[in-house]
Amino acid sequence: MELSRRVMSIQPSPTLALNAKADALRAEGVDVINFGAGQPDFNTPENICQAGIKAIEDGFTRYTPVPGTPELKQAIIDKFKRDNGLDYALDQVMVNVGGKHSSYLIMQALIDEDDEVIVPAPYWVSYPPMVILAGGRPIIVPTKIEDGFKLSLGDLEMAVSGRTKAIFINSPSNPTGSVYSPEELLPLAQFCASRGILMISDEMYEPILFDGRKFTSTAALGPDIYDHTATLNGVSKAYAMTGWRIGYMGGPTDLIKACSKIQSQSTSNPTSIAQKAAEEALNGPQEIVAEMNRHFERRRDLMMDLMAELPGVTCYKPEGSFYAFPSFGAYFGKKAGDKVIQGSQDLADYFLEEASLAAVPGIAFGQDDCIRFSFATSDEVIEKGMKAVKAALAKLA
């Protein structure tokens, strides 16, 4: 069987592949330390679970409208207004099968052959493959740790061409933990609006902010920017609902209508039961979100303190999300036995083999000298993991 060029041009999700490899080791009885997790380690709050159970008991198990139930869409509209100062109408929002699906739909709706999409690096692993699957070209624009891994207006201007259709902005960032301030976002957004470039503002980690930071939604920066922005969010990270697979987005009516058309011919509606749970998440008590954030901030501080004990390792202090992205470039060229550590994949493999520690190599995010460590885990696991990393690094010659 001859498969399509598009599917042959991409790789499976490296984060999911890592989890599968770690799970296989666990099945063999290996006690794997998991720094690769891209999800909160908390259970979904009880009130949200009960809403899902009630949906089953009430027989709410049939098809719903493709872009989501009217009740959930209204909850999303209320959330955007309450938390972000954004006014969206019912035909400007839709519900998707997870946050990843939102980005995928936009690429399918917007991109023609050889259209370009700006992707600042480090990037979330799925952005470039989504562009490629739509027939487009991801234009990777590197950012620097000294700039907080944030895109500058000058670099954006140099990367844009007559084929540029969109740009991904992810704040708080997976994998770096960087967070754009309004002052940093505004010139980028103004430039994109002036050129008719869609800003795809991935705000999945919105409530996970540290050191008293306040979140700014890109579309809230001005009327013209609002018209040229798709706002992507979901319940996965904020409410520990990754497996429920509910993402949502707001944006221009024509774009939402197009995405809904594609969804109608692919997944149809998101799961009815999960939509009822998401409705409760957005409308119900929000204290649990702040409580989880306090745990993440404490864990961030613990990981950074232990990171400081690793010789030659530098790390940008995460301002949000639940990831650290340390640079291990000082160890490249060193040997583990007869094997030379030549990049982040080699080092991640070495950590898994030598320290039974799973972490995602930075090459998957477009930054090969780094490795992503998730601190969405317990203090005990963080302490054990960092001790194992320190011991493993000391063995490299």
C-alpha cells in the first residue's frame, strides 16, 4: 500500500511516543520517574465528574449539534467575557474534540498548498505537523532564552512573506513556561492585523500563572486585533480533564463556520457526556483552579532550586504552565560508555536507560539543546527525579 506524502512527512507525537515507551518499561516492572507528563496529576474535580455521571443517568448520550450544545457554548461565551473581556456571539464559538483539534481544524480551514504559517520556536510539538498536513509550510522562527523565549517584532517582520496566512502564539508556553505581557503582545498583534494575518492564540494554560502575573488574551488588545484572532482554550489543563477531550475556540464567524463544516465531516460533535462535564467546569466553582495553581507554583520553585545544583545546566524560570525547559548543551559531546551524547534525543534516551526517568527531548520542540521536564507531579517525584538526573550527569565522561 502506498501511503500519502503528507502522512509520510510527519512523525507521531513525540510526547505520546515517550509515554508509550515509559508505560512499556513500567509493564516490565521498572519504576519509571515521569517528567514527561503533559497533564495535571490531580483528579478531575468531583462536581465535574458528577455532572458527567448525571448526563449518563439522564440519557444524554446521543448526538449533539456539531459545534457543541447551546448550553456549553453559552458557558464558553460567559467565560470569555468574565475572564478575558471578550464578547463573542453563539456563531463565533465552537466546541472541539480537545484543544489539539481546534488548531488542526483552523489549519484545514485556512491553509492552501504552499501557504505559510509562522511558528516561533520552541513550539508545541504538533504545530508544524498540523501545518504540513494542511499542505502548508511552517516557517520556524527561533527565539532566545535571553528574550524569555518570546518573539520580537523584528524577527516576525523578517519571517513574513506574501504567503503568510497565520501565526501561532502560545502563552503560557508549552514547553518553556514563558508568558507574554500585554506590552510584548501588542506590537506583534498590531502588525499581524495590519497585514491580515490570523493570530492563533493558544491559551490552554491560561490560569497556570506564577509570581502574581495576570493573563492577557490576545484578542482583547483592540477591535482590529480581535477581528484577526482565533482564541483557543479548553478544560484539559485548568480542570484536570485531559481525557475528557473538550477544547473550544472563539473567532471570526466565517472561520468558526468553516471549522464546524470540517468537524461535521470528520468527528461530528464532541462527546455529549464530556460537554455536560465541561459546562459544569466553566459555570461551577473555580476555587479548585487556583488551588491547583498554588501546587504548581510550589513545585516550580522546588524544581528550579534543585536544577541550580546541576553543573553546566541553565534554565529559564517558568512564568506559567507546568514545564521547565533546561539546557543541557554543556553535556553534548560527552560519552555514556561508548556512546557519544550528540543531542537532546540521545540525552533523553540516556536518562531513561540510566536513571529510569522519562522526559521529552527538546528537538521535538525545535530546540535541541534542551529537554522538557514536567513538574505536574508530586514533590517526592520531583526530588527523586532531580537526584537521578544529577547522578546520571555525573557519570558522563
